Amino acid sequence: MLKIHARNLGNVTVLCLQGRMVNGETAALRDAIDSQSHVSTVVLDLARVSAVDARGLGVMLELRERIESKGISFKLMNVSRLVTRVLEVTHLDSVFEVTSGLAILPAVSRARPASMLKLASCA
């Protein structure tokens, strides 16, 4: 089962994912993405994702397109070696923007500097 925990950091939302992004496990991710309309950036933290299949990749592509059509940035963070390899083999490593926690700090609202401490990792 794919578990999702949202961290709202001002105008950035980090969605901490845990489990498998596979067929039949992605509905909660769709719901979490659809609820993000008042932010400038959505980041998927993939540190605890243990598997991704073709359906999981398709959902990530669909959600990226959907969120970016609203003018919201879509990024991946803490991508494991397994997921990195899947993205490379499918040539999707050039489609998704992969970032570090430090790279998104400028996007975090200055009104909530304490929230930057929470950003380092969902783990």
C-alpha cells in the first residue's frame, strides 16, 4: 500500500511517499495531488518508495502534466537508486525534474522559516 503524508511548507508542499507505486496503489497519490491548488511547487519525496511499475510511472507523468497545467512546479526529491534506474531505463530522467531538499528552500515561503527544518527528509 502506498502511504502519503503531506508537509505544507508555505507555498511548497512535499508529499512524502512510502511503499509501492504500482498498479492499484496510486489512487491516494492522485487525491493528494488534486488537493494541491494553493501552492507554487509540489515535491514528491521518493526516499521510501520501494517499487515503481509502468502504471506508477504513468501516474507520475499524468500528475506532472495536470499540476503543471495549473502553473504549479512538479519535482521529485530523494530519488532512490532503484527509482533512478527505472527513470533512466525508460528515458524519463529527462522528463522529471529531480531536486535536493536544499534546492527547493528558496521556494519555501519566507513567512515560515521554521518549516525549512522539516524539509530535510520525510524519513
